[in-house]
Amino acid sequence: MPLSWDDPNVQIDDGAHVARSAVFEPVDLTGSAQPIVIGRGCRIGPGAVIHGGVVLGEGVVVEEHCVVGKPEFGYAMGSRYDGHAGTCTVGAGSIIRAGAHVYSDVVLGEQVHIGHHTLIRSAVRLGAGTQLAHFVCVERGSQLGDNVRSSPHTHITGGTVVEDRVFFGAGVKTINDKSMVWRAGTPVVLEAPYFAEGASIGSGSTIAAGVRVGRWALVGSQSLVLRDVPEGVIVVGVPARERGHRPHPDGD
């Protein structure tokens, strides 16, 4: 049963609009209650589920059937999670579109847009102005900077670092496992890719584990990148090879 909106763990500021069928769940799976804060002017759509530890800044929109602040539970990536809810902070003016899932221990900056049915896993950080289209997956511990853009169906693997103003086309795949021997309970050494400021990754490309894509480099569509890409270099192909240089947009 949905908890009453006058529950002491739920704070709804003036001017917020909450649909009647929205659900607040301040008590996590360990039995601990965490506060929920809905900022001034927020809109929570029908069927949205807001978990304990969620703090929504002013004017945040959470559309219908979103899940925000979901605690991790069960086995994943070499660890077991007990369902404890950490903090999930959503910056002012951000929009979480219908059907999206945002886990606990996530920080979304101001004016972030999360597309329909996009998945944001635990310990992810998204900088201000970042926009993720529909059906994007950002795995645990990834760090995305300001004004990052991703087209639909892209997968950002766990632990990936993405600096400011990076662009991902549609259906980009990133890999963090070089050994492919993952089993439940088996230690795994992971090395995620790194995308430096302003890099652009074309649709359908695959970026292998441990690869660093340099500042303002460009990866052509449908490429397989197995080696580091230097700053400002254009690579294309399977495997990707250098095809030229890309001028810095600021003239540096």
C-alpha cells in the first residue's frame, strides 16, 4: 500500500504537484527509514516510485512509472547488496522521462535529462546539462561530466569516465572486461574506457576495455576501437585506424 504523504519521512515543498498514484517508499529493505525531499515546483507523475534517500531539487520533473532511488539488492559485480538506501540527489530543473530507473547513491546535476526507459545504476555521477536519450544504460560507478550527450540504445559500462562535452551516437557499446571469465564469486579485474573532453563516438561503435579516447578525437560509425586514440585524431574501421585529424572547435 502507498504510504501516506503526511508520513514524517516525506517532505513535499510548496508548489510541488504529486500524482495520486505516486508511491513513496522511505523504508529500505534493511528496515531503515530514509527521508524523501520533494523540492518546490517538482512534478511527480502517475505510478512513479520514490525511494528513501531521494532529494529532488527545485522544479524537477519525474514522469509516469519512473523509479528513483532504488536500493541495490542481491549479487552484482563481485559484491552482495543488502538493499540499504543511500542518497539519490537530482539537481534543479532536471527531467526524468517515463519509465526510467535511477538507483540509489546517484548524483544528477542541474538540468540533466534522462530519457524514456533509461537505466542509471548505483554510484553514477552525471554533470550539469548532460542529456541521455531513451534506452541508454549507465552502469555502476561511471562518472559523466557536464554537457555529455548520448543517443538511444548506448551502453556505458561500469567505471567508465566521461569528461565534459563528449558525444555518443546511437548504439555505442563500451567494454570493461578483458578476460571474459566472469562467474559469480570469481574475482574479476575490470578496466573501463576513458573518454576525454569533447570526444565524439559514432553510432554502432564498440570501445574495448582500457581504451582511452583523447580530447576532441572522433571515432567513425561502426568502428571497433582496440587501442588508444590520441587527441584530435579521427579513427575509422574494424579495427579502427587513423584517418586524419579533427580541428579543435575552440582553435586550441
